Amino acid sequence: MGLLLRFVIGNIFDMLQVLILIRVFISWIPHDPDGKFAIILYGVTESILRPIRENLPLVANGLDLTPVIAFFIIGFLKKILLFAV
């Protein structure tokens, strides 16, 4: 049971980090923000990024550093949860 839980927790947190990376890469290229993929991607990642943006305004010269902070927070939480399991 412990190995299954570790596997699920690890994969969920890895998937969140990948989705944030995809969002960052997509922001650099022209895309349709009303497409199905973009709506799902923004819906999932914005629920992670919005609280960080509201509490830590990390925009410098038009560069949003919120995904970097979110990436590290997700990795930190993943390690804590995997250590506890």
C-alpha cells in the first residue's frame, strides 16, 4: 500500500510541475487561449499560481516569476509528503 501511495503522490506532483512548464512554454508562442487544451491547462495551473501571485507579487520587468516559485513549492511539498508516507 505504501508503494502505491508513493507512486500516486509522486506522479500527481510531477504532473503538476510538467503542466506549469507547459504553461510557461505556451506563453512564449502564439496560441488560442480559448482552445480546449488551453482552458484546461489554465484552469489547473491558475489554481496553483493565483494564490502565489496574490501573496507574493513576483513580476519584474514584465517577467512573471510565479511559476518558478510554484515549481519549487510543489517539489518541496512532494518531498515532505513522500517522506511522511
